[in-house]
Amino acid sequence: METGTKISAIAHASLISWALFGGTFRSEPLPFAVQDVSVISSEQFDAMRARRGAPEVPTPPADLQQPEAPVEEVNTPEPTPDEQPAPEPVVPVEPEPEPEPETVEVPPEPEVVEEPPVLEQPDTEVAALPVPPGPDVQPSPADKVAPDPVEPPPPEAKPDDVETPQVSLDEGAEIQQEQQDQTAPEEAAPEIVTEAEEANDPAPKTSPRPRVRPNRPAPQPEPEVTEAPEPEPTEPAPSNQDAINDALTEALGSGTEPTGPPLTSGEKDAMRVAVSRCWNVGSLSTDALNVVVVVGFSLTPDGKVVGGSLRQLDSTGGSSGAAKQAYEAARRAILRCGAKGYDLPADKYAQWQDIEITFNPERMRIK
Amino acid sequence: MMKLLTSLFVGLTLMASAPVHAQSGPLRLELDEGIIEPLPFAVPSFVPDGPAASQYAQDISRVVAADLTGTGLFREISSDAFISRVSSFDAPVQFADWKAINAEALVTGAVNVSGNRLTVRFRVWDVFSGQELGNGLQFAGTTDGWRRMAHKVADQVYSRITGEGGYFDSRVAFVSESGPKNQRRKRLAIMDYDGANVQYLTDSASIVLAPRFSPTGDRLLYTSYETGQPRIYVLDVGRVRQQELNTQEGTMSFSPRFSPDGQSIVYSLTQGGNTDLWKMNLASGQSVRLTNTPAIETAPSYSPDGSQIVFESDRSGTPQLYMMPAGGGEATRISFGQGRYGTPVWSPRGDLIAFTKQNKGRFHIGVMRTDGSEERLLTASFLDEGPTWSPNGRVIMFTRETQGASGRSSLYSVDISGRNLRPVRTPDGGSDPSWGPLQN
């Protein structure tokens, strides 16, 4: 055998060996932290500096900003206490003489076919990671607590996640713009501010916990090696062309799903932020706030949640009842913010077709 | 053979090159930050089964909505925004219409009236998943009890969404105050948790203080100056029959509280100028001393399991909070912050202790862990005092008094997160609230 043939044979053998076994020894990617950076203009930077220099004016205590009485009396012929002489104790009338209300299960509702969602949701916004509140951030009481504080909107602005200026019709203008209402995001405070904190010192009493180190990516399960079943003797042996076609199909997939490169950290963060904007833990019990729940779901190519694909994969840290509430809050977040479809790169559909999100409320607990 | 080798080579080469970008599993993300805001919900007016039920249907749905909104955890969507109407309890819900107005939860119901018998059916829906939360339920009672049934519906809705028990079908005992500060008339009163249905249990002939519900809500302990000296009385709430407890003659007894089993009480007794804690068995009337120090010990409160008592003592020089075994013994100080601490009350969940704190001329209601850690002040004013826990341990009610000769006492409530501070409407002024258990 000639030297050239030998070299060629060795090179081909090496290539085939690498193709067969190279992947086996592929190491896990090392964990790395990614910090997103927002690009701002010099004018914005100057404006920020100017704000830092200006003295903070504490919010006036205001009279509690509380709504009116919790319950409106409705047609209750209740005696006015002042009008009563009440020299003697009045026998209280039990509101319900019956010892215990009967509880009867109502038969379950028939299945309802859900119509496609038509909710007008704001577009998914690509945002940087939440910036921890600095010393110049003035905590203010607001109904909403969100990672990113939001200034009170202008009084005439309608609440909307997307800020848009007001455009009114200008009769003299040559080019008429479409009229639109002014909208602004709802006011949000970076943390819960109690009356005690608000009254004494505007400085935050507690600092947010440092971000926990991200967990290492879960190791991929080793592919199970199973012996191929013996071919049925009656089936005809596949031809060479079939073997090539099979190999091509297996290597290239079905051919209908664009794979593309992996999602960038920015694209992943955008998805994370999109869901977190609807992950409302305000109505969860303290027990449910101890539950870390993992939710899996599938998306259609246009970023909408596949009906029936939402499922709870795992939960830790609480009772089954608390886990159920935590899962339902997570489910609401995924469905609500994905009603219009998540804004994900279509050319990487295979990368985000199936998603698993771990909802960890540790930083949102009442402390 | 050559063809086979060729196909094998082509296949392997493609296998080696193609999977560089292939997805090896689902995209995995972790969220550790969300938002905290009231959950938007809709309560369309319940469907009446007949003309007689029409007003009840409307009133019950309004009370349910008010209960939920009052927690601060929910925000009602006005009926003006509704796209679809619920005209039949069993009709399929048009989820798209409720999604369009951003309602995350929907409560539908129906009311039937037959004679003086009232029946309420309801369902709770998770709008965005199109699923029912729990099963439909039905409550039956009399028309007089329509408010209680509304509270029961609201308790169920609250429980199904938050995962913790409700507190709407409960009552609060308090001292109703009227008249100027120097001539104040005080009467023992009881009301629904939201200030409705106020009823008076005593007249204003003598000063009454600090009512305390029994664990089952059928009895009240309170302190009265009927004899000139503060003495402890127990009152049967159903029959409005009071009885003085037989503490020692010539002494002052006050600040009583029931044990979790309702069989005994713990209270303060002043004898010879010294105030200590005592425990009385209600069946036998026998009292035993729990503390014996020259300091003032008062405001005892049991842990929910009855094994510990937290109380206030000035043995270290200023009033602070201490904890000791329920049978007496060595006490451990648990409050170490600046200022004076008092009126500790153990949460029904057992995890927190609410207290009054005075510091730098202001009063606060706060909570801390049972070991004294993680102290958080929830309120601040000229005078806040006397916290009491809701049955589910989520809300604290307390007394707030305004400054000056015309200062007025009134009741307030606040969520344990410090949010949703709001007044509780009472016909007159109010103080010393005691939140009773959920009613059966």
C-alpha cells in the first residue's frame, strides 16, 4: 500500500472516530455570569448626574392614601348606636340562627372551548437586568412593587406597560399623525415601604439580598444505550439509498424546524423579563412564597403557549396546597404575558420550542 | 460493499457536523424576581333565581368584592369595563371577554330565595388558564344572614387564590368610645370584622377595657372598673351574661387572656404594689402564680400550642418583651431594639409576635420572629397600640389615637407586609380590638 493511501486511511479513520466518539467527551460549558449593559446617551447620563446631585425631597406623609370604608352598608336596618339610650346590654342577634350553613357540591362545569386570546398585551420588551436601588432611590409607597421602580405617571396618562406620548390632531399640519392617547407604566416602588419607614427616614432600612450565584446547568442525562431489537426476518432489508436518506433525516431533523444558533443571553433575559412582568406574587400566602416551582410548556412558532402544554414539573419547599398556589401564579404569568406571543427569534425556534422555567420567590418573600 | 461504506461515511460526516446547534433539551430559565401588586378580579352581579333574590344577589356580590378588595391583595375591575354579562350561572364563561379586560380571576354566582331561606352558589375561575379553581360550592341560610354568607363566599375565594384561610366571616370585640377625652363613655361592643353589625354588650356606666375573645368566640374576657378597682369579668357572648372572676380580694386584676384550649386564663394581678402574672383554671377557680419578681409583669399572650407565654416586663429597667414556659419558670428576653416594647400578641400561625413599640416620641405596631429577630415596624403615629391578629395571621388590627384634646381613638388594620393600612369604620371611636376566630 502506498504511503498516500495509508495517510488517507488514517485520516479518514480519525475523522470517523471523532465523529462517533468526540461528543462523548464533550465537557459541560463552564458557568459564567452575564451582566447586561444599557447604552445611554450623554444627555441621559448628564440628567442622571444632575438628579443625584439634587437634594431629595421626602414625600409628604399624605393621609394614608387609603380608600374609603371597606364595605358599604346595603339596606341594613341597623340601629344607630348613638340614638339608642342603651342603658342595658342589648342582646346580640346572631346573624345566622342556623347552626351551620349547608355545603353542597355543585356539579362540575362542562368543558368550555377556549377562544384564541385577544388580549391586547404590550410587546415584550428587551430590558437590562434589574438594577438594584442605589442610595439615591427614594422608596415611595405604591400599590405595585416591581424590580424596576417606576415614577408616578402623568395624571392624564392611561396605564400601560409601554410609554407613548400623546398625539393630537393638528389642523394646520401638512402631514397628519394618527391621534393617540398618552400612556405610561403604572407607578411601582422597588420595595415595600411601611408607614414606619416612610415616616422616619427615607433611606431604605433593608438592602436587597445579593443575587445568588446561578446554579450550574443541570447535567444532561446520559443517553440510554439499549440494544437494537433484532430485525424482523420478514421485513426486507433496507437499501443503501434508504440508509443514506435515513442518515440525512436524522442528522438534519425533520427539516421544518429552524434550529439556528443557541439563544444569546440577551434573548434569554428578554424572555425572563417578559414572564417576570406578569409573575405577581402579591396575592400568594406566605407558605406559597416558600415554594420553588418548575413549570414546563411548549410554544408555537409565533411564540404563543401551546394549549394544554403547561405542566408542573417539580416543586420544593412547601405543602402540596402551597405548591398548587405557586404553580397557578406561575401559570397565570406565562399565559398572561404570552397572550400575544413571546418575542423570540423565529430562526431559533428549535431552541425555545420547549421551555422550563424555575420560579424562585425567595427574594419576594415578606421579610 | 463500496456503496454501503459510502453511505456510512456520508451519514457519519453529517451527524458529526449538523448537531452543533441542535437543541439538546428544553430552554431552561430561572426567575427570582416578579412583581407584587393587587390581583385584578371581576365579580359580576350574582344571578338571581327570581325577583325576590334580586336585591340579595346584588348585595352579596358587592360584599364579596369589598371583602376581597379590602385585603389589598386584590383589585376589583369595575363592572363598567365588562364586555360580557353573566346571565346564567351554568352558562359557559366567555374567557376571552374577561381576558380582554385583564381580569385574572372571576367569581360567578347565583342566589335563590324561598321564603326566608337563602341559597348562594358560586364558582371561582382562573381566567387565563380557563380553569375553575376548586369546585363550585353552595351555602344555605336565612335571609337575615345574607352578609355572613357573602363573607363565607369571600373566604372561599380568598382561600382558593392565596392558599391561606380567609378571615371575613369573623367578628371583632372592641371598646366603643364616645364623648370628649376627659369625659369619655366606654362600652363593650362587638361587630363584623369590617365594622358592620355593631352591637353593644355593656352600658357606659363603668369603664371597660381590653376585651379578649375565647378561642371559640363564645366568651369574652374584659376588665371593668365597676367596683372602683379593675377586675376581670367573663361574658357569655350569646346570652350577654357576665360574671366576675374570683381573683383575690383587695387586689387589682387586669390584662387577661384565654389559653388556647379555653380552659384557663392568664392575667396580671397587683398585690402590695407589685404586679405579677397568674394563671386561673376556669373550672376550679384556682389561681397559681407564674412570675415572682419586683418588676411589673403584664400583657401575657399564649403561643398557639399553649406551651409558651410572651409578656411585657420592666425587670431590665424599661418595658421589654420576655418569653417563658406556660407553667412559669425562667424568662428569656426577646426584644433588644431601642425604645419600649409592650402588648405582645402571638400570631395564630405561631411564627410572629406583634407588639407595640414606643421610640423617639412615636408609637409603632411591629412584628418580630418568636426569637426576637427580624423586627419590622409596620406603622408610625402619635399613638398606636394594642395589636390583635386576624384568624389567618395575615392582618393586624390596632388602636390609633390622634393628638390633642379633641383626639379620637379609632381602629385601623394593616397587612403584615406593612401594606394596606386602612381605618376600620365604626359608628363612634373604638379602641382595644380583639379579633375573634372564624365562625362556624
